[in-house]
Amino acid sequence: MMNENLITAARAVAGIIGRRIQIAIPSVLATGETFTARISATDMNALPLRDFEPTLRFEGCVGIEGLPGTFKFDPAESVGELSGLKAIGPQT
């Protein structure tokens, strides 16, 4: 008999295959400049996803300050924004 936790985890992974998360930020930023990142979720045909439920988790980022620990899309939208981010430059 299969482990129920393993089956649940496999279903969760299978549910996100064929989907794409894109995060866009300005291409040129000065150190200390604040900006907004735009996030979109699309399917394998590049069409907007509706009712996209997974929570995105951010685990550190070089050069950006202010990222939240997690981000969840509004259920009615396939896009979102992270405002108030700050370019801090490369860490050495």
C-alpha cells in the first residue's frame, strides 16, 4: 500500500506541471532605488491561470530587500505585484 502523504505530495507537484510563474522587475536599478515586481501565472499555452492556489515561497535573494516570505495570488487574478522592494546591490 502506498504512503498517503507521498500520494498527496505527488498530486500537488503534478498540479503545477505545465504552469509557469514569471517575475518581472526593471532591468536597470540604482542601489537604494525602490521598485515593484510583477508576477504572473500562465498555463502551458501562455494563457492566464485562474484560481491558481499554490503559495509562492521566497527564500532569500541577492541584491533585493523587502521580499515577503510568501506570496499568494488573488483567486480571481493570474497576476500580482510586490511593491516597496529595494535594490541593495550585489552582496560581497
